Amino acid sequence: MYSRKKPIGSSKKIQKKKEELKNFLRENGMKEDRWGNLKDETGETRFKFSSTSLRFEKKRGKNDWVRIRSGYYSKIEIRDGRIHGMEF
């Protein structure tokens, strides 16, 4: 018999971390788009939430985004009013 596995990123710990990060970014002026990503007021930078990691991206051209930093939720923390644990 096959065992049912939980979908990636479904743990309560990851969901809690995602919500904590989203709330922190909203408090600092980021707005959520229709896909659940958070963008700044100009729309030139965004935080993209995936099932296991967070990416910070900058817009290049009309619809192209370039990854600047990223990190797994397990390694990311909010400290001193900043997000730590994301790497180049």
C-alpha cells in the first residue's frame, strides 16, 4: 500500500512562518497582488512566496523578474526589524 504524504510546505510551522513574514512585510508598506506575492508601492520589487522558500526579486523589463536573494523558511527570521537568513 502507498502511504499518503503531506504536500510540500503544508506543515503548521511553515504556514506560521509565512504568515509572520507576510504580516511583517504588510506592516512595512508592501501590498499583496492577486497571486499572493507582496510588492512595494512602485511595483519594482516583490517578495515571492513558494511552498518552501521566500524569494526577493526585482523587476527587469515589462514582465521579467530577477532573483536577488532567497532562503528557506526554516532559515529565515525577523530580527532587529529586518529579514535575516536570505542568501544571494
